[in-house]
Amino acid sequence: MLLIVLIRYFVFSLILAYYDFAAAIQCLKRKRLYEQQIEQLGNFQLRIHDQMIMLEGAKATTETVDALRTGAAAMKAMQKATNIDDVDKTMDEINEQTENMKQIQEALSTPIGAAADFDEVLILVFWYTYNSGTWLAD
């Protein structure tokens, strides 16, 4: 935007200095000087922008490393509180209780009374004869 305004100013100055050649040359030199300054300012802005991006990246990296350190310290503290012998003992207790529960469930599922006297083979024989239409006595 600034460049366009400056160029228009210098074109107008050239028209005014049409009859004065030295003033026209002086005007063109100022125009070139201003264009160089505008280019320098643009380069400065790019460098500052690049520096801002690099600083943001460095900040993010630092925060990430700090978070990882904090996590590692917390994990180390938790591991100090947990002993492998305690873990083994707990797992043994869990396995023992699981085995006890299986034995209890097995005992509860065992038929009692008249149901315990049923023979599976006898049941299959009755089923077969019933479905075939003949009875054992036939």
C-alpha cells in the first residue's frame, strides 16, 4: 500500500518536474531510495516473523520436555510405592480366590437327590425311542 502511494507521489513529482531535469533526476533517486527502504522493511518483517515462529516452537518444545519430566517423576514415585513382591502376593491371592470360586460354583452345579440318580445314557435311550415311535418294551 505504502509503495503504491510513494510511486504515485513520484509520478506526480516527475510530471511537475518535467521542465526541470535536475529535479526529475533527484525525484527518481529518492524514489529508488524509498523502494529500497520499503524492501528492507519487508525483509525485516519476514525475519521478525520467522523469529516469532522459532520462539513459539522452542517454547512448545520446552513445555513438552517439562511435561515429560513431570510424568517420569510421577511414574518413578508410583513405582517406588509399588513393590514387586506385593504384586506377586496380590496376584497369588487373586488366583487362589478364583480357584475357590470355581470350586464353589462346581459344587453348586452338582445335581442332588433324584436328579443325581439320572443316567445320561438312559435319558438318551428314552429320547431315541420316543422320537422313533417305539418303546423299550416293543
